[in-house]
Amino acid sequence: MHTTSIVQAPSLTLASGVAIPDSKMVREVTELVRDTENSLLFNHSSRVYYFAAASGKRKGLT
């Protein structure tokens, strides 16, 4: 039987209580987007994540 464990990566927590994950995958995707897209798209995507995470936290989904 194969089991998969999830390792909790360290994260940064904003004042809103939203945690920004810090894992190898997150860092690689961030680097990819920053290298291939303009800052407008990166910043927009970041705001969408923060807003959705804060909304989910407020609704008790996290």
C-alpha cells in the first residue's frame, strides 16, 4: 500500500491571516510567471489569490 504524506512548508502570514505558501513548487511557479509575463499580470494574480484566500478564511473555508 502506497501512502502519500503532505509536508507542511513554512509560509508567510499576512496581517489578514492569509498564509502565503513557501514551497519549491510555489517558488518555481513564481519564477516562471515573473520570467515570462509582465508585472501587471503577476501582481493581478497575486491580488486574486490574496482576495480569494481572505474571503475563504472569512467564510470559514480554511
